[in-house]
Amino acid sequence: MASARLSTVVLDAPDAHALAGFYLRLLGYVVRAEEPDWVLIGPPGGGTALSFQTEPAYVTPVWPAPAPGGRRMMLHLDIEVDDLASETARALAEGATLAAHQPQTDVRVLLDPAGHPFCLWTRQEE
């Protein structure tokens, strides 16, 4: 049995504290730890966390990639919501931007204030 466990996903940003603030408001998480250039947030009751690290040479990801081999995103977050329209509006009010390309009707692709793509999605009844 493996003794390794995923504890957090780290997102680089031009300002770790500013981006952490966006996700704190969006997800209802709490700050678990912080340093001058790093913040760890997570669900109040425990669970997988998100970390943010200030990167002075940060370059905004591009989604979708404009051409093979071009600059692109390396990962994105999928966030399940109960009401896609209202949570999209809330994310936009908190500082997200709606991505120009929307490939699915039950998913909204947004960009956080640092340009990382993330998806809001709803579970479809089967």
C-alpha cells in the first residue's frame, strides 16, 4: 500500500494572497497556513487544500491553446455546483472572467483573477 497522499494543489500567481482571497470567497474555504509569498486554504472541516505561491515571473496560462506547442494551461480545477447560472454570476462578481470558448452546455469555463482556467459544472441526472 502506498504511503503517499495528495494534500494540496499549488497554483502560482503574481500575488498569492490576492488569488487565495478569490478562492476563499468562491469556495468558502478557510486559511490553514500562510507565509509572505505562500497561502494554504482548505475546507473548514478538512479535506483537499489549495495552495498559492507568489511567482515574480508568473506568465498567464492560455486556454484553449492557440496552436500545437504554444503556451497553454497545465491543469484546471473542476468545481461542482448546484446552480450553474447563479454560481457563474457569483464567480464573475468575485473577479472571475468568462472564457470565450465554452465547449459544453452543463459546464462554464472561467478564468480566475490570475488567468488560471477553472470549470463550474453541475451533475446531470441519469
